[in-house]
Amino acid sequence: MRAETGLQVDILAELDKRGLWGVHVPNGAVFAGDARQRAIQSNSLKRAGMRPGFPDLLVYGPQGVGHIEVKIEGEYATDLQMEIEHKLTGWGQRYAVCRSVADVAETLEDWGWS
């Protein structure tokens, strides 16, 4: 399991403990097949609404919806991810980059969800 995937699993467990619903957006999924088949799958998903750069997790609770981009230490958001962050926050959406379960707790407090 990739380190980021392990962190995401831990974050989802923390959200669940808090009575929140975390939903993974699988934009980073690895497709099966050769290069041509992967391109076909990717293009099909994009037509169906996949948004590269979209945050890894949607967080639902009685307070509304939030967005969490999961990053391990030493990894940083791409330019596209930063564009998505600015768009979402510009629309008044909650957004955070979390590198640990402690970051999630701090984020939820900042959002007024603790």
C-alpha cells in the first residue's frame, strides 16, 4: 500500500469516529491494460465528469461539505491541484491539505466542525 493511501485510510477512520462521512474521489486510480486502453478509460472518465486535480476526499457532515487533499510529508500540491483549491475556496467551499490525522483534527476545528 502506498504511504498516501495508508494515510488516507487513517483519515477516513478518524472522520468515521467523528460521525462524518468521507468519500474518496478516485482521480488517481491506476487503469488496467496497455497505454491505448488506459487512454480510452481516462478519456471516458473525463467525459463522465472526472476532474483531474480534484481533492482526494469529500467530507460530509451536518455542517455541510468539505474537501481534503491528502499529501504525505515531502509531497506538495501540483499546479492543477492549486488551481482547483483556489476555485473551490473562491466559491466559499471548505478546503484543506492534510498530511496527518492531527491535521484533520485541526482542519475540522478551523471549519467549526469539532
